[in-house]
Amino acid sequence: MTFVTSAPDMPDLRDYAFDWALVDVETSGLIARRDRVLSIAVVTVGPDGKQTGEFSTLLNPGCDPGPVHIHGLTAERLRGAPAFEEVAGRIGALLQDRVLVAHNAQFDYDFLAHEFARARLYLPVSQRLCTLALNRRVDPPAADMRLGTLAAHYGVPQTKAHDALDDTRVLAGILRASLKEAARLDLPLPLVACPPRQDPQFTPKPPKTPCAYRNPGKLASDGRLVQGMKIAITGDTATARAELVARSVAAGLNMVSSVSRYTSALVTNDPAARSAKARRALAEGVPVIDERAFLGLLDDVRPGTPHEKPTTEEPVAVAAPAVVPVPAPAAAVVPVAPIPAAREPEAVAERKPLAGRRVLVVGGVHQDAAEARTRIVELGGAAAVNLSASVTDVVLLAGGEHDRRMPRITSLRLPAHDADWLTAPAPTAVATPYGSARTRSPYVLPRGGVIDLPDTRTVTRWDVSASWAQRTSCEIDVVAFIVDEDEQVSRDEDFVFYGAPESPNSSVRLLSDGPTEQTITIDLTAMPPAARKVVICAAMDGTPTFGDVGAVQITAAPDSGATPLAQAVLDAATTERTLLLAEIYRRGPLWRFRAVGQGYGHGLAALARTYGVDIAD
């Protein structure tokens, strides 16, 4: 790879030159805090694109190697290999002062962080780059974003998939080609700062067994406890707190660490105390009882109502997922409208004039740009948030000619149209239609649109990604709430955010793909029995609002690297600081995905309280 400019208007590739450490790990499972690294390869590449070093080894994890059918690493093959701590020093030396690069980089980084923590060593990584996230920005005309597919697209030979060293050599070729594409499009690299996650506090708490019963409400006047009641405790107790909680859980109660309007009772020996829990209980009318009374009630807890089990009837086979636009919700909780018989969305879209086009709107005030993107979707096209290789057309609104991307748009010879083009565009051929190399393009959902997800026997994991303008300076946090039939979290741990990036059983996790892209990954088969919906939101801190950011794109994809099933652009928010992006929810035997796009003026703390989580402002 030679860092030279190919044309006068192309940026200097030296802007994309770093010392890189390309990494690939094969593991015994998918959960870094529990599973182990079985093999690792590191290839170092200099700023000039030339390889400077290489190291690979098998590792003896001291445990079952897991899915041998995927990685081929049997216990016999690993016997006699070094333990991770024996090679950690050499690996650390290769990572030192380099940007860690991997495909789905947070996965590899998390495993390294935990392995270094077990070895009581410091992981010398301050930045990472995900080639999957980088290629999502570039959006090349490849069938999907998996490593093998990108290798074929960029002409990088692949000898042995799921071999750590070969995958890392392939990754080096993909990185070189991706950096050239990023330079051609003048895209900023999605570099992610890496905190010292090897600290023991990074490890999530051991899973708490979910309560098997529905919340029957507040403690009644007869003073009888019912299984499923949400009980909070504040202040000192004569009984050890751990023992008190254990006895309560054994009786079928749901012990929570915060108070909301759905809390059944607060236990405290000092009702006059002004703790946050006591103040909230007073404000919400939550009954307050002392420890002695509570212990007496524990001796006779009434049977509760178990959470409804999802129906397991065979879903009706359809030719394509059912897609239906529904009115945008007026609040966080809305009833789901019945979905009509399944139909073929792509067949409908093909008859529209912008079918196969991905259109970028440049310039204009927020409202005008939002209306233009809405019109693009109505005409069968896909609205783009950022410039990428998949953009086929550009709509110039007032002031768009001064946008910093216009020189790049001109050099790429993209057709530029004024706003009148959206009134009645002629259905003309597209030189490189969006998704032309893919088996299908994502279904484009309007705000409020719903789509059925495939049966969980076919697809179990879903990645819901949110991305916004790549030069956005304000900070946005994507969060998720796992809620029950009452639209409330069953436990505080069902709130997933930057401070607690995964639920206790890892069914829902937050991934940081770059400064302007974050993903919530959901394992539907691991959802707790009380879970009926995963609500995915975005929140901003301080004075900026979503009007300063503009459009937010969301996609729902079956696993990382796969072509998204559906996408939507949400930009109705203007003065709001929180935005409900999407929901994945149960509907009979199926799960569904809804693009929401409802904004609120309050911050994350107030949003969390609506779902039963009380967090500090």
C-alpha cells in the first residue's frame, strides 16, 4: 500500500496512516467475562501500509473449547499449548502504541481485556478501529459486511476461514482497501477510545435469577405480600441485607434497588429518613413498612401469577416479512395495531420512481431536510444520513452548495438535484443501484413502521444499530430497556447503558462501533421470561438537542456483518434531548421490529424513570 494521492482533489492518505495492530481471536464462546481465548494472531502494520511483525499461537484455556465445529480447535489440539498469561507480555508488546484493529473490534477487545485482567496485567490499548464499522460507513456494493465477503469484494485471498492467523492476514488486506475507500469518500475513521476495562469493576455482577411472577401492584391494606411484588430496602437493617434479600427472593418476591410508581413496598426502619428512596416512595404513594413487619409478612406470602409464557404455535409461512406503516406513537407506550396479511414490500417499492436509489439530502434547515427525506421514502428510495459508496443521488436544498462534502460529491460525479426533483422524479435507470450486489436491499420503514422478524429457529440474534452525522461533535448515548407486560423493567439490571453495557445473562448488550455509531445486540432465545419488549433509545447530555444532530439512521440486522433486514431514518426530533428509536417486541409466536422516532424534551434520568429505573441526574 503506497500512500500517494491519485488525483488533485483526493485527500492525502497520510491522514489515514497509523501504526496498526491487527488482531483476531478464536474463542470458546461469545461472552468475554465467561469464555476464553483459544487462539490469537497479531499482525502489525506501519503507517506506510507495510507489515512489520506477526505472531500467532494456540492457547490452553483450561476449559471446554466450545463450538469445535466452527473453529476446529479440540481439547487434544490445545493440550500442551501455553496459557494466555505465558504469552500476554509478547502480545502486549505488539499492541503497545498501536491502534487495535479487528472485524467486530469490540468482541476481540473485550476478550483481550478480560484475559489481561485474569493475568493481572495492563492491556496497552488506547484506541481501536473496527473494520466492520468502517465498511458500514463506506458501504461498498458487497453482498454483506462479513469478513469473507469483503475479502472477495476487495480481491483479498482467503485460505482458511476461522483460522486466527489467516483471518488476520485477510484483515490486513481489507484494512488497506477500506482505508483507500474512506479516503476516496473523505470519511473520518470511526476510532474508539478504549478505557482501562481490565479493572475488576468492569466485570458485570453475577446474574440475578429473574422473578417468575407478575407484579400484582402495591401492598394492599390487608398487609399480605404476594409473589411478584417489587420490594425495595433503604437504610440499616438488623438482619444482614444479603440474608434479607435471599429470604425475600426465595419467597417469590422481586427485590429491586430503586423506587418507582410500580414498587409494591419500601422496607425501612426509619420512615422519616430523607433518602432518595424514601422521598420517591412518598411522592409515588408507595407503602412503607419496617423490617420487623416485613419479616412477619414473609412467613405467609400468597401465590402470585406467573409471567405468561410466549405462545409456541407454528407461525404461518409467508413469502416475505409483513411490513406495515403505523401512525407514529404519541407516547412511549402505545398499543400495537394489528398487522394485515403479509405482502411483498419490494414488489411495491419497485413500482415507485426512486426504487433502488439511496439519496443524500444536503443543506436546508432541519424541517426542510426532514420533509425531503420523508418524501424520498414515500417515492420508494432510501434516505442517506452520510455520504457513502452506496449513495446514488444528492438533493441540494438552500445553502447545500456550501456543504463541506460538495467537493467530494462533485469528484464522485454524483447526480445533484434541486428540491423540485422530489415532486415527480422520472423513474430512470441507476448506474449503481443501492444494494445491487446484495441478495436483497433492506426494507425501508417509515417512522412508526413495523416488520415481522423471522422465526427464532432461523435467526436468534439481532443487531439494532443507530448512526448519525459523522462529524457530529455532541455526545449521544444509546441505551436499552428490557420491559415486562407493564412496560416496566423487572429489575434495575434490565437497563443497559454505557455504565452497565450488558444485561446479567448477556441477552442484551451495548456495543460501541465508533463516535457516531452504537449497536444494541439482542439474543431473543436468552430473553428472561418476563421480557415482552426491548426499547432502544438515544439520549443527549447538556444543552444540545437532536435538532443539532439531524437525522438518525437505525438498522435491524440478523447478527453483525449481515445485510440489514430493515432500516429507517428518524429526524422528526428538533428540541428534544431523548429519542425513542425502535422496539423489538413479542406478538404471539413472533417478534416484531418497530421504527419509533418519538422525541422528548427531558433527559435520560427522566426517561429511565418512566420504565421503572431511578438513576441519578
